[in-house]
Amino acid sequence: MTCVKMITNNKIMTNTEIISKLNVLLADYQIYYQNLRGFHWNIQGKLFFELHAKFEELYTDSAVKIDEVAERILTIEGLPLHTFEDYVASSTIPVTKNVHDGETAVKTNASNLSELLTLEKDIKELAIEKGDGGTEDLMSDFIDEQEKTLWMMKAWLK
């Protein structure tokens, strides 16, 4: 990846580290999205209707976030990852297969959300340090929403 510099408040800022972390986040979101699709398609049991709809809501939201992350990378003059090979190699979220029961799906989703939140908070702190307000704002929006979603997932599991 090339070193990209922006001038902000008369100071030169290097974006390489932010771009790298945003690409990991992009990969994580792609795996998270696909895991959610699998839960949506394969969920079975008495909670089918409730969880089928919830997973669709979550993967629809994730598709929007994927686009926002990729566009942020482009905005700060980076190159977003765009192959499944790159996503699997870069993601910190494991690929999940053959989950059919609601409790396992929700536990896995909560774990995936926790992983996303950890990375988003790390990116937010880096963006603050580097003076990248746009990335900081994007992460703040994601964090606020996902903390609430994670709380709801944990409440559902009790």
C-alpha cells in the first residue's frame, strides 16, 4: 500500500495506518455480512420468524456499512480490498458455517459484533490521533448503533 498524505490544519498526516485498519474492518464486515446471510437462510426452530427477520435487518445494515467503509478508504486516497480471498485473509472474524439454532446464531453474532466494536474503537482512537475527523465520525456512528445492538443480543440470550 502506498503512503498517502493529507494536509490538515497545516500539518501533514499519514493515512497508511488508518487505511490498513479500515481494510481489516472492510474484510470483517464482509465476513460478518456473509455469516448473517447464512444465519438468515439456515435458521430453524420456533424462533425462525423472529430471527429470520432480525438477521435480514442486520445484513441489510451491514451492506450499507460495507459501502461506507470502502468509500471512506477511497476518500482518504486508499484502495479498498475487494476480493473474497482478501477478505478471508484479512478478517479477524471467523467464517461461520451450518448454524441452524437460534441461540448459537445469536451468540455468534454477538461475538462478531464485539470484534467489530473493538476494531472500530481502535480506528476511532487512531483517527483522533491523526486528526482524521471524517473517519472518527464514521466510527462514532457505527459504535453508537452497534453497542445498542450488542446489548439487545445479550439481553435476548438471558
